[in-house]
Amino acid sequence: MLFVAPQGKKDSKTNQKPLFHMAIGVLVSITPEHHNIEIIDERFGDTIDYDKQYDFVGITSRTIDAKRAYEIADEFRKRGTKVILGGLHVSFNPEEAREHADCIVCGEAENLWDTILEDVAAKQLKAHYDAKDFPPVTTIAPLNYKRIARASKREKVDSTKSIPIYITRGCPYECSFCVTPNFTGKLYRRQNDEELKAQIMAAKEVFFKNNGRKNAKPWFMLCDENLGISKARLWKALDLLKECDIMFSVFLSMNFLEDDETVRRLVEAGCNMALVGFESIKQSTLEAYNKGHVNSADKIVEVIERCRKAGLNIQGNFLINPDLDSFEDMDELVRFIGRNHVFMPIIQIITPYPGTKMYHEYKQKSLIADEDWDKYNALNLVVKSVNYDPVSFQHKFMQIYYQSYSWKNIINRVRMNPYPLINLISSLAFRKHLRDQLDSFEKNNALKPSDKKNIF
Ligand code: B12
Ligand code: SF4
């Protein structure tokens, strides 16, 4: 069988590329050993041989990659190869996906996968499987790194590239822009310690090479939706990660970083950066996203500063919304990012991804302007803008995003934050990418080019 991770046309080239797509990692790990598996990940430049014979091809989908997933599926089906489509996007758009597949899988694969394999073998593959019709997935399948390495033929990496892993799945919060509450969220699950440790050891063995730098450690990206749910469990996991002698980055909610002891333990365990969804520096906006009980706008500065002192970079994630943010708010956000030397800031334009509460609300009110999934990379305005001309709004957003990577901000970031080299390299990559995006947006919309030299 072949598993494919597609890359949509606007799936950013500068995004960090952890060694493999987690969905594919899980599917490989839960497939019985006697099956032969190949992996194609387009984000690594793997090319597809459509004429090769497979019993079936399984394709994963996030919204940004959905159209490409359908293209690949259509090509295989033209040649008579059976296609199974699954993943987040398909789970929330089964009718649309049905046109492109022999079989659609909605929800988590763990408890329905054996049934699908049996049905394929018996030539009785059904058109639709839904996780809701199977027992809930209460345990997380450990990743089989050796098998993933064999199937993906990915080379070993040094400490500058990340190896994906996760400890938990789900998050009990209900932020309106996030898919998690309607997908994995309600059931919060955690790996058992022994299994986790064994996976880290296996991952090190098959994926890490020391490039000769003394003390170089493998870098793991923890792909948990939100590792910060239970403090006691987090501390236990951190003790274990410390024993593994690795470096890692993690997604955490802000309220967890208000505690000094947690921050100290994160650093000691090897955490070099935590991605935090601050979303907004205005409390009223946080309330509108149903995130006011997780984040406090007035504590953001303190959290960043405390983490910096402890040796932890906080990657700040912010959302911009034409209904809730004015041009002045955007200018204030850039000043805030500059003043607080925010590490590798990510600013996204609000995007109601299918599966979110926000999507349902916008859809009901006919406020979605564009459902070209290729544009769902959070850099395009796909919702109707009542207060602003949509092109001006998106232009302003792209300008301020680029401005947050001004030379002045980059220099201060490198001077003030832990891990100066990571700050420098990531900032240069973002700056280049954002400049290209801004240039092409201005060109495509016949806008006067921004004075990048003087203003930025
Ligand atoms: C870790 C993560 C990342 C990592 C990815 C690491 C990696 N190697 O995969 C990084 C940082 C790179 C990343 C980037 C982005 N991300 Co992200 N990310 C996540 C996060 C927190 C966890 C994803 C994960 O690992 N899940 C675990 C895997 C196992 O789950 P899964 O993919 O759903 O797979 C299961 C099922 O869907 C199913 N399944 C999946 N595929 C298939 C295929 C078949 C054939 C079958 C049978 C079953 C099946 O079975 C799997 C096992 O149960 C999610 C949150 C979430 N709830 O998913 C957001 C999330 C996926 N990300 C999101 C977004 C928007 C992005 C970006 C676009 C952000 C940006 N602006 O750049 C980029 C897109 C890059 C890309 N091409 O995906 C959105 C996607 C929304 C959507 N509808 O597509 C999510 C849901 C967060 C949100 N806002 O709600 N992300
Ligand atoms: S805290 Fe994070 S993972 Fe949890 S629902 Fe909110 S945005 Fe999603």
C-alpha cells in the first residue's frame, strides 16, 4: 500500500518540515507488519509514480492540501487503483471528497483500520467508514519509528531538523477558530511513560545523526495539540524527557507558563521553544474567540519575560480579524512584538477552517467569501470584510507581518532571546518568505509597492 502526504499549492515552503506527517506515521504504525508500505511526502519533494501497482493508496488531508489530495486521488483512480481518503479536511467535507475516492474515512483511524484492511483483502471495501461507528480511541498508538524510516526512506537529520512525536492527543478547551474541540478534543489521552521512552530511543537511532558538533542533541517537535492540560502529568512527562537527553519544541497554552516551576522544568527537560497561541493582545478579542479563560491579555508581557529569563523562547501566535481588529490595532501589535522581542512571531489572518465552530457560524451568516481551499494557509482573507476593503485589509496585514521581521526587530530578538542562532536563522527565513508574499500580493493586485527599504 502507498500512503501519500500531499502538498497544496500555497502550503508554505518555509514552514518547518518535521520528518513526516503525523497521520502517515500513525497509519504506518498501526498496520500489521506483514503488509508492505511505501510513503510519499510531497513536502520533501518525493514524486509519485501513478503507474505503479498498489492494492490501495491512502491519502491524508488538511484543508490547505485538500485540492492536491483530490488531484492525486483522481490520477490513481484513472488507472484503476483504489483510493482511500482520510484526515481532517475529508472528515468535515465527506460529500465533497466522495467525488474523488473509492472510500472516505471520517475521524481517527486507530479503531477502524483493521476493519478496512480486512475489507480490502476481501474485496469488500465500503464507500464510507466513520470513527463514530467504532469504539472511541482511548489510547494513543505508539509510533513505530523503525518502520516509518524504512517506508519513508528519509535520511537521518542533525539537530537542526525536527523529529515529530506526541505525548497526548486532544484539548478540553473550545476556542472557536480551532478544529480540535470538534475532532480529537473531547477525549484527552496520554501515552504511557515506557512506550514514550522507547519511541524516543528508537527515533534517535533511526533518524538522528550527530554532525560532529560536540553536545549536539536530537530535536523533537512535540505535536501535541496542547501539552499543558494537567500540571502533574506535564511534570511527569518532563522528568521523562529530561532522562532522554533531547531538545524539543512544544505547543502549550499560555496559562501553563504563568507558573515559574513549570517553566523551570520545561527548560531543564530540554525545551528550547514553546509555541503559544496568544491570538490577541486585546482581552475583548480573546473573549470573542472563547479563549478569554485560557489567556489573559495583560499577562502576555510578563509570561514572555519570565520565560526569556529562564532560558525559554516563546513563539507567539497572533490572529488578525477584519471584524475585530482595526489598522491601528495591527500597528499596535507590531509595536508590541518589537517591544517584547517576540521570538519567531506568527501572525495569521482569521481563517474559518471546516470543522471549527467559527466555520459553522460564518457559513450560516454567509460570511465566507472564498472556499478555494488552496487559499486556506492563513495568509489570505477568505471571509467577508464589512469594515474594510478586503484587498486593503490583506495588504495591511501582510505589511505588518513583514514589519514584525524588520532588521531592528531581528537584531533585538537575536540580542535578547535565548538560542540566538535559532532566532537569527528563523527570522531571516521568515523575512525572505514574507517579502516574497508581499511582493507577489502587490503585483497581483496592481498595488503600489511598499517602501520596504525605508519603512522596514
Ligand atoms: C502538529 C501540528 C502541526 C505541525 C505538523 C507536524 C507534522 N509532522 O504533521 C506543523 C507545525 C508543521 C503544522 C503546520 C500547519 N498547521 Co497544524 N497542527 C498541528 C496539530 C497541533 C496536531 C496535528 C497532529 O499531529 N495530529 C495527530 C495526527 C495523527 O492526527 P490527524 O492528522 O488528524 O490524523 C488522524 C485522522 O485524521 C486520521 N487520518 C488522517 N489522515 C488519514 C488518511 C487515511 C487514509 C486514513 C484512513 C485516516 C487518516 O487518522 C489519523 C490517526 O487518528 C493540529 C491540531 C489537530 N487537532 O490536528 C494542527 C492543525 C492540523 N494545523 C492546522 C493548520 C491550519 C496548520 C497550518 C496551515 C498553519 C500555517 N498557517 O502554516 C500549517 C499547515 C502545514 C501542513 N501542510 O499541514 C489546522 C488545520 C485545519 C484544517 N482543517 O486543515 C489544525 C487542525 C489546527 C487548527 N487550527 O485547528 N501543524
Ligand atoms: S487551547 Fe489551543 S488546542 Fe485547545 S482548543 Fe484552544 S486553540 Fe485549540
